Amino acid sequence: MPRRHMIMTGADGAALRAALRELRTKLGVPEEFPAPVLAEAERAVRSPRLPDFDATDLPFFTIDPPASRDLDQAMHLAKRPSGGYRVHYAIADVAAYVTPGGALDAEAHRRVTTLYFPDERVPLHPAVLSEGAASLLPDQTCPALLWRFDLDAEGRVEDTEVRRALVRSRAKLDYEGVQKAIDAGTAEEPLALLRDIGRLREALEAERGGISLNVPEQEIIEHEGSYSLAYRAPLPADGWNAQISLMTGMAAADLMLAAGTGILRTLPTAPDGAVGRLRRAAKALRIEWPHHVPYAELVRGLDPHRPAHAAFLQECTALLRGAGYTVFTGGETPDPVLHAAVAAPYAHCTAPLRRLVDRYTGELCVAAVAGTEPPGWVLEALDALPKEMADGTRLANSAERESVDLVEAALLKDRVGETFEATVIDVKDHEPLVGTVHLEDPAVIGRVESTARELPLGERITVRLTEADPGRAKVLFAPV
């Protein structure tokens, strides 16, 4: 997994952007869409395959970062007269525009996923689709896969349905605005219910032993011509919104398992060594972790606004390594079947504008509910999808990881020789002179190498920046 997601806030340093462009070239990132792909996308926009069912009477809303235009999901929340809740969750219907075997389809299989860099994103689909006709933008009628969930008073799913429908979002909301409205009590009921349903789903997650990592973003912030790094902690609204998507992914897995054909997102249980490493990091950051407390319970109690907790949450992403995709057909029992972090079967299905596999999962779920065979183009592609997604995810992780290294090196290159207060959060088992330090200011997690004495795990030390080379995308510290 990437160490952390990084965004640029008000920063437009030409040298940094040039270095990021060079990184994209080095990684072989396909930035420009070929002319045939763009032409096919334009034709698709003019004549999409539209469903008969009209659900535009439901006042959907979206919750995304303010600048986002590739809006995959929209929701409508309501109380049921008999008790409990009804959730309508619309997912962009990319298949309404993409013809199997066409140039647009082939390009999506080449790209696999949208790639995120601090200065820009490289989309899976052309903007005319991903930021236009297929996006669930406000006041735009769009084809969608419309999920309906009936929940009981505790937030448990009692009934699920998914079908194609026309939908229309009424409002494009952002996390900060949603949080302020809900906290102030000014949010109207469809939005106000997000907190109620989100908290119920979080409680159910804790009950089954699942965990959602509220990993802070790292921001590049401009200060009077120079730049700094800081963490942006997620808001509770981020988590409530994520619970709706998580619920949908679990429901998708259940539908496909019942139908006997599908593709799951799976994750093995973390090995003891990985958990032991995290325990060392917790000790180093002075986070109390009693041996009788499960990892999931510990993480739920962390505050991402606290720098030490933010650093630990970054380290926790190591337990997500090993995630993959499992295909099953003919009613066979998939192996593996569980996603360890979700603590249940799970599938990717809520981001088809940004992730290839979700288009296929959506088709499988629609067919499962309708009691029909999945389309032939879906079945023909299934066996190849796990490797395609693995290759695409590997590139996405490399892009994110190397972006972080490059940005840290670029922003610290003029500070070589300076000293910083840091905490040793990891020491290599067989190389006690090599480890990892966490700096609170700037928000950097970097490699440290000692030449004289073993690194003191868990202790605060003074380190000197010995190397910051954007050309090599490397930052290195040494104990003073």
C-alpha cells in the first residue's frame, strides 16, 4: 500500500511540477488519450444506452472533495415508516457508454485505474465521460446502477436490490460543509441521517471485528513563497460516507456469492510479524497498546488530529498489503473469500469511473438480482481481471509512493544540514543502525542511518538531514 496520499494546496511551484511530470514519464504513465478513444467517447456521450426505469424524483446528493468532478456515487437517505432506514445509492453506469471490445474499452483495460499525483490525476476514462456525461453531477440526468437497501433500526441490511435507472443529483456537497451542517443541526433530514446511519454501520463494523483506517492526507502548503508539509485529518463525515460505500461492497459480494459467479476483493489476515512491527511502532510513538486489546479496537480509538496517531495510522497501511482479487464461477467456493480488514466478503463496485473492475462487478450484481446470466463480455473478461487489477494497482502504488518521496526531497533540498526533533518508530531487525523516524514538523516519515550506535526504538532523538535529492527522490537522516 502507498504510505500516504498527498495533495497540493495553493502550491504551484514550477520546479516541483516539472519533477512530477518527469516521474510520470519514468513510470510510463499514459497521460494523453489516443484520438480514436476520444472520438468514441464523444459518440458515446451523444447516444448512451439509457434504462427504462426513472428515479429522477429522488433528490440525490453527492459528497466529494470540492474540486472533484468525477462523481461515482450519489445517495438519498430516508426513515422507513415501519422503522429503520432506506438507503438509495446510485453508482455511475459506465457500461451505458463503453462498448465491449471498442477503443474506449481497450484503453480502460490498458489504464486500469485513475492515478493520483500531488499536482494532478491521470484518469481512467476521457474527461467527456468521467467529468461529464457519466459523472453524477448536480442537475444532470444520468444512467446509474441504483442500489436500494432497507436497514433495520440497528443499521443491519434486511433487503437489497440493484437495477439500472435514470437518476438526478440535486446537490454537490463536500466533507467540510457536510460536517459543519450536521454539527450545527442545520442539515435537513436526508443529509442529517448520514450521521445516524454512519454511526450504526461503524458499530456493526466494530462488532464483526472490521476496521476502517482514517489515514490523514499529507498536504503541501504554500507559505510566503516557500512550502511546508502538514497532515489533514479526515472528518467523521468522511467515515460515515465511506460506510455507505462499504455496505454496498459487502452487499455486492453477497449477491455474487449467492449467484455463484463473481469477483471479490480479498485480503489475508496479517502475519504475526507485521503486527509485531506495528506494536513496536506504537511503543515508539508512545501509543498504549495492551496485549489484550485487538488491533481493530486500538485503531478505532486513535485521533488522526494528533501527529503521533497520524504517523501510526500511516504505518498501519502495511497490514493492507497482500490484497487481491478472487474470481469464482460455476457456483464454486472462492478461496480466499474474506477481506480481513472488512471482516466479511467484500467487492469493489462503487467507483467505476476510476477503477476498471467496478464496471464488471456492477454487471454481475444486476444480473444476480434479475436472475439472469451475466453478459458474455463480462464472463469472458473475468479470468484476466485479477492480473490486470494487480498490475494497475502496483503502478498506482508506485506513483503515490514515489510522489511522496519526490515531494519530500524537493521541499527539503535547501535544508540539508539542518537538525530536527524526531521519534524513532522502527528499527530493522538485522540492521539496528537503520530505521525510520517520524518528524512532526515538517510532517515527514523518513529513513535514518546511524554509523556509531544502534537506534533507540521509541525514543525522541535529534537528527540531521544529510540528503534531500529530488533527482533520486530520496530523503535521508542521521542521528546527531
